[in-house]
Amino acid sequence: MAKTFVLAAAIGTFILAYAVTGAAQEAAGPATFVAAPLRIGSGDLIELTVYDNPDLTGHFRVDEKGNVTIPLLGPVHVEGETAAEAGTTIEQQYVAAQILTAPTAHATIFIAEYATQGILVSGEAKNPGLYPALGVRTLNDVIIAAGGVLPTASSKVIITRKTDPANPITVEYSPDALNPVVPRIQIFPGDTISIPVAGSVYVLGGVSKPGLYILEGLHTLTVEKAMALAGGSTHGATPNHAHIVRTLDNGKKEDILFNVGEIYKGRASDLALKDGDILYIPISNTKLAVEQGIASAIGMGTTVATYRLAYR
């Protein structure tokens, strides 16, 4: 009987603790971003409003020394301050100069234009360039403003903080994946978002879906997988005389001849494809057709479709 009572008490305590914890977590709600205070920099345009003093109100540009010339005060250093801090600084100086009195002195600053603190998007974005950093900006917001990523973009995005340029951050960004990955990362003024080119291979010749296939780096792309993605060989193709055209470190081309059928049967090892490889399946087994096909593959003078590999 005593054991039953102790067990029941323990269960009751656990349920109560769980309920309290759950309630606390629910009350806390999902994490939200708080806008980081934007700092004034040289070249920025500020809008000063002085309460009940329209003659002191106006737009002023911050000079190369970080100063702004304020009516009746002259140069005031505001670089590195937030808008609120700069407003307080100007307000206090007006009071110290006995231009305004403490009870009624009230100055506010609005940063009308950021000259050097935008967010730079570079690389495989549809519209790379400099974007404004007003308010809370997340990685996805900025990339969408840049038109999204190109089909040739890597799923790895590099963020370089203005405050810590020596330690760039690499994050997964894959909105088109089977399980989309869109990290909630806040981007600050002066940050740079670099979108690298993804690794890729060309699959050409006698396949159903010739084109450029993007390598995400999450899984190794082999000949067997590439053939499956390309829909297999077409009628008249000779996959038993396939080629991989590979560019070596010294810039020279290497032609690797192999038999796809032997790979399918398990009699030959599957070959891993590397970034820049061209997998060519001849249409005919004649020597002339093979040579012409490889020459065309090396030249890549025609436009081909781009395929992004589906992955988890």
C-alpha cells in the first residue's frame, strides 16, 4: 500500500512539473527577432526634428569625420551612435549651449539614408547588388529581394559579418529541396551574402534528359545515378562505349572510356563524377560519331537544360 502511494505521488509530481514547464514554454511563444540598433556612419543622411523649433529642423549629411553640422551648434560627432543616442547628444548640447531649456528640449533623429551600411548580395543571385538594411532583415528576406538564387547556385550560402569579417558563416539555404531549408538568420547592416556556384556535371548524348546537373555536395553523384537522373539511354545509344571528359588541374582534358552495362551488372565499379565532368553517351559506335560527340561536349557551344538534384 505504501509503495502504491509513493508511486502515485511521484507520477503526480511529474505531471505537475510537466504541465508547469509546458505552460511556461507556451507562454514564451516562438522566438522572434528584435531589430538591431542601426549605427550612423559617414555619408549617411539624417533627419533632425527639434520640438517646437522648426528653424532647427532639417536634413543633414554626416561628413567623412563622422560629424554633422547642426544649426546654432556647429559640428557634432554622431558616427557610431544610434538614432536615439544621436538625438540625445544633440538635445544635451542645445541645453548646454543654453539654446534650449531642459524641460522642453526634445530632439529626435531619423536616419533617412544609409550610405555605407547596406547589405551586399553577390554571386549566383538573379539581381546581385546592394540592398537597404532598414528594420529587421533575415537571410531569406534579402535573397528574395535579390530575386532569389539562380539554378546554378550552391545550397551553401556564405555570410560575412561587418563586425567579424575574418570568420564568415556558411549556412544551408535550400528553399527548393524536398524538405526546404530556409534558416532564420538575421542580417545586419554592412553584412555580405555570397552565393557560390554549385558543382555541376553535364550528361550529354544518347540520354532522355541531357543537361547540366547540379551537385549539392550532400551525396556523391556516380555514373549509375547520373544515368538514372537523365532517364537512361535512348534508342540507338551505345552506353557500352561511354566517355567521361574530365578537366585536369593543369587544364588538359582526360577522356575516360568505360562500359555502363558492366556497371549495371556489377562487373565494374561505379565511377564517381567530379565537378566539371562531362558524361557522354555516344549515339553510334562509329569512331567518327564518338570523336564528334566528344569535341562537341568539350566545346559546350549549345545551351542545355539545368537540373537541380532532389535531396533530403
